[in-house]
Amino acid sequence: MIKTTYAKGKVVAKTGNEVMAEAMRQIAPDVVAAYPITPATEIVQIFSQFVADGLVPTEFVAVESEHSAMSACIGACAAGARTMTGTSSQGLALMWEMLYIAAGLRLPLVMAVINRALSAPINIHGDQSDTMGARDAGWIQIYSENSQEAYDNMVQSTRIAEKLQLPTMITTDGFIISHCMEVVEILPDEDVKKFAGEFKPERYLLDIKRPYTLGAIDLQDYYFEHRFQLADAMNNAIPVILEVAQDFYKTFGRKYDLYEKYCMDDAEVALVIIGSAAGTAKVVVDDLRSKGVKAGLIKIRVFRPFPAKQLAADLAKLKVVAVMDRADSCSGAGAPLYTDVTAALYSNANAGLPLPKVVDYVYGLGGRDIDLDHFHEVFARLEKIKAGGPIGPVVEYINVRK
Amino acid sequence: MIEIRWHGRGGQGAKTAALLFAEAALATGKYIQAFPEYGPERMGAPVQSFNRISDVPITLHCGLHEPSFVVILDPTLMDSVPVTAGLKKDGKVIVNTSFSAATIATRLGINASQVFVVNASQIAQDTIGMDIPNTPMLGALVKVIGTLDLNGVLEDTKHKLEQKFRHKPQVIEGNLESIKRAFNEVKNV
């Protein structure tokens, strides 16, 4: 039989959406306001069934749009309620102005986001364009490779959000994970509840003994200070995220970091990648290792805040790096992860540290498959560059008709 | 690792079959994946779903292109969908049909030794009272794979169906009976 990491854990076959909803039930937030959208619909559907069946005491608010969902969540969280929601793609896009308000008001909401392409053309499948577009909204962003990580990240989410007073999104890839049934270890309800603890906001609107104003107009005199405080909170978020991960490891036995280093100790060529495709790439890394190629992989878990210093130090040891982006920024100068990775590396240049050569691949938009052959193709190019070959175009698009 | 592709039509339960099969395989101690191919969700349209079954954790999250087993819930799909595409050299095809394995092999252009047939629609009619061939095909697949424990599969499927059909207990026994019958009736001739 498959062993659990935690003695009281239970191995089950569940989809990404099912385990996201399961973690929400176990945390049992005071309020969930949500609107269904493919491929995140099941999270809302399953959770509302939990509420209807009396399995969770949450106040479920069925709203008429995602804009209203985020607005209701902001109101509930400001009132002092532990609040969660879930969405995807166009739903996240419709929340746009409210995302910035949640962050600006320093409300520790938690949102499950199932990554999906943005229209047009209309497409329901997995890529990370939706949350990548929200990367500057002031939300913590934590990405998951598989259902287990999606579940574990959800279990850690409220503590991170509430300690930092920053809204937090936990994401995983649409359909590829949200609708894929896999082996997941589910933790006991009471242990998750104990880990999540109670939400004790410093101030809240329903605290009539200490009334305060939230969301007032804030012009030249103080707006900048408040936005500075938001930036400062993000700048100081990493230790808190690591502290929660450490406690999760001590309690439940699964290790999490800002990013996962796979075969990186003596690697010369490596990928930097986010999400489900990392799992496919690991198979290729294993294969190359068995043939003597010093291949490695870094899988970003925490994208906001961006672990720039840590990454720059780890990447300095490499000869050639391919950054893999499942989103495009249409900036004409590389996709989101690439620009952040190369910016991080510039601090190495300033400090006189070694610099790897870096190329960018945009892949998998709209759910386009990326398989073992594609990763072999990428690594073959990195090996050629390592041997002194030309770099060629820095930004490439893989498995696309040109 | 065993890779399986299910072919069915929208409404026949190809997705459910893959999910049930994955859960049953997990119950026998294997690592599993089950995922559908999502397209326009229309009743009757050709659909596919997939399984990976392994003794070690599965990290692959790409499409499945070279199955070792193909399960065909609706034989008319053989006329319109390339059901043997990517099939491994010694891969096996299991078809819901009343024709012989030799006839189906000729039609698919593969060796007769690769083809297994079972009249799952008839079994479903007899046991469940409807032409829902997915659960009988589950039984046929367990037999053809040969390394999974039928009793473990039955037990897990019963548990799963009890949850899903808690308001319709009468369908549970029929479904279990259909798995057993297909397990016993699937043949290579």
C-alpha cells in the first residue's frame, strides 16, 4: 500500500478541485462568496454542497459575478470574517479592480485560482496568463505542481495571509491538475483546523468598541505611505512563508520552500518553471541524468514575493538556464518569469558573481501540451549553448505553428 | 507504468470509467492518474479519457499518446475515430461488441492476438437495465491487464457507487454484477 507522510493522513484518489474544496471545508472559513467558472466551478460547487449538507458552518454567498464575489469577500474580511473564494481566468479578470483594493486594505483573503487562458480567442484550458497578469496586485502568489501541493498550499494559506495581512492566491493548472484524479494524502480535519488556528484580526469593522475608517480617500499626504507599507509587507513576506512551511513540515512531514530544487547540486544546465509541467520535466531530468548530462530544474512555488536573492544565488552556479513561461506578457521583451529571473540575475552582475546564459521559452498557452520530447529539445539546446554554440533567439515559442 | 485510453461518446461514462478504474487501482496499492480530454461537452460526441497506473509516484502531466491498452465503449467509433493511434506494438484493444476478436482485428488492421471483445452493452442491459457499458468494460479491462485484483476492484467500486448513488441503491448491485460478468466473459476469440 502507498504510505502516508503523516501518521494520521489518509491516501485518497481525488482531483485538484476536490482537494482544494476539501482544504476549504477543513479550514472552515466564516464566509465564502463565489461565482462559478470553468475550470474552477467544482470548487464552488463542492464547497456549496458541503455548506448545504451542514458539513461546514460557513456563510456561503452566491453572488452574480466575480466582481461581486471579490467585493463581498472584501466586505466580509473587513468585517472580521475569515474569508475565501475561488475563480479562474475571465473571473479573475472581472475581479481586477477589487484585487488591488483587497491588497490595499491589507485584507488577508484566500483565493484558490485554477489557472486558465484568457480570451480572446475563447479557451477554457490551462495556462498561467490569468494570475501572471495579477502579479503586481499586491497578492501573495503560490503555485502548485499537483493536487497534493494544491491541497498542502491551501492548508498553509490562511496562516500566511493572516500573519502578513496580505491577500493570498493559491493556484494550480486548469484541467491538467484541477480535473486530474491523482493520489493525494488528506490530513485529518481537526489537525488542519489546529494548524490553521483562529483568525484574530488586529482591527475589524464590526468591533464596535474600536471603530475605525477603512478605505477612505487618501491623497498626496498619505497614499504613498500606505502603498509603501504594502510594498514593505511584501518585501518582508518571505520569512513568514518559510516559517509556515517549516511548521507544516514539522507537523505533517512534507517539505516546502520558496522553490523546489531538483537535481540542482551539481547541475550545469537547468530549467526554471512553474506548475504542472515541472512534473513532466522532472522525468526528462532523470533520463538525462542517467545519460550523464548534468541537468537540473527549479520549480517556483512562491512567485509573489519573488525570491530574487535566493534564485540569483542558486542560478549563479549554472552554465545555461531556460526559463519556461506558461504565459506571455506581450511586452516584446520576454515573458513574466523570464523578466523576473533575468532581473534577479542582474544583482549577480552588480556583485561580480558569475552569470549563466539565459533563454526564455513560452509554452503551453491555452492548454497546448508540452511533453517529454519538447523538454528534451530544450535541454539539447542548452547543452549546445554550454558547449559554446550560438544562443540564437532569446525568446522562443515551443510546440506552436509559426 | 501502464497507460490506458478510453474511447466513448458523451453520456456513456468514459470519464466516470477512468475515474472509477483509477480509484480501484489505488485501492490495490498502485499510484494512479485519471484525466478526461475536455472538448465541447455534447451527448453523443466522441470523447476520450485516460489512466496512468504505476508502482511509483507519477509526475508526468502531459498528454498520453502511446497507450498500452485502448478501451472502446462504442464500436461505431471504430469508423470515425483513429482508435488505434499510438497503440504500443504489443498493445491491446478491448471492444464492446458482439463480433468476434478476429473480425474486429481485421477491421482495425491489427493482430487478432491484440483484440479482446465483450458484449458490454448486453451485459449492461441485463444487469443495470440500461445500455451504460462503462462499468462492465471496467471488469473486462481488469481481466485483460491481469495484474489487478478483481475483489479489490469490486470492493472499491461498491464503496464509490454507494457514495454516488446513495439515493438509488438498486443500481449498485447491478453495476457490480456487470463488472463480474464482463470479467468472466471478455475473450480473445
